[in-house]
Amino acid sequence: MCHGVIVRRCPDARVIDLTHVVPRHDVRSGAILLRAALPYLPPRVHLAVVDPGVSAAGPSGRRAVALRTVRAGQAARGPGQRAADARRRAAGRRGSKRSTSASRRSACSRCRATFHGRDIFAPVAAALAAGEPLASVGEPLPVDALRRMGIPSAALGDGVLTAHVLRSDTFGNLILNASNEQLVELGATLGDTLTVRHEGARHTASYVATFADVTPGELLIYEDAQRMVSLAVNRGSAAQLLGADQDDELLILPA
């Protein structure tokens, strides 16, 4: 239905679905996925809807926000201040040229309280794609009014890399907030064996480039396609093996 709404309002639009597997209510995972995808996308309108819970709009509730990034003229649409800030962080910018609280569209006669992706966000995204100015879809909103997400940072000290699970994917791979450069600072080189600690348990992981570098069932630590340090089990699930979930702390150190 969202595709239909967009094409009806902007017949020349080409709609590309990035994903429909963001965990429900998980704004941060949606932001991380969008951040990873944006460098590979054309500079057009990006519509992101991750609803952490339906709530009323207004001063005490979440607002639909549209923003234009500083570079490449990209415009993003998303629900609520947290989602809008996620879009800004995902775009890799320090700010935006302009943000608007997209409230004018909410008075549509066919709008329903529980499907704003169809009734508000998709129509506004289509309007922007058709060339409507950003200022026409709502009232101006200061960039500093957007709420930051507070993603934890990995830290290296005393020969230990302290990292956190940002999310897990459908394969059970654990994406961490650490970088490959931090592993190098730890003194690790490809082929090394590292120790991963989680909630008192110790696991041995091979630091390798690809899954095929270890035997089936073996835990590996590697740099994924988004240049994040990740844990995986060849033909298995690292999330299940470690019993780790989002925001869990992991300690990585030489074996």
C-alpha cells in the first residue's frame, strides 16, 4: 500500500526496498542499517518507519520529521524525533540544512491512527520526490531539537577491547560496536586466536577474513561488509552460542 500511495502521487518514482527485517520497535537497528546502506544509494528521498509504539503527536509525543542533509541533497522521512535523529546519524552528517515537523499532512480525511507509514509518511515522501519544497510539508524544526540515540562506544584499555552488541542478524551473527582498527591496536593479526568473554563464560574465536577460514561450528571474529567487527559461527549462530543479545558487553583479548 505504501508503494501504491507513492506511485499514485509521484508516477515516475522508482521505489527500492532496503529491508523489512528491522526488529519491531528497534529504532537503533533501523538507524544502523540505514547508515550502512546510504553510501550505496542514489541521493534521493529515503523513507524510514520504525515505530517504537504508537503514540499521539504534539509537544508531548513523537513528531514526524523530514530533513534534508547537507551533502548530496538527500531528504529523509521518519517518525518521531528519535527516528529522525537516527536518519541524521545514519546519513553521517553533523546536521541538516533544514528540518520540518511534517504535521500538515496529518489532517487527511482518510488518515488512520495506526498506519501513518501509509497515510502520512509515504504521501510526504512522494511529494518530496515529485519536487515539492521541504518547507511546504511542515513547520520548521531546529536541528538541535532532534534527540540523540546514545549508541554505546567500544573502548580499548589494559590489553582488553570492551565492546557491545549493536544487533544480531537473521543468521545469528553478532554485530559489535568495535572497529577492525581497534583489533589491530589490541595486537591481533589475521589468523590469531582470541578470547571472547561474555557473562563470565570464555569462548575461543579465530580472527579471520571469511567464514570458510574456519571449520563448521567454529566461532570466528571478522570485519563485516559494513566495516564493523562481528562474531559468527560457521554454519551456526553466534547469538545462540554466546547467549548474547543487544547491548550485552563482550570482552575481547588475546588467547
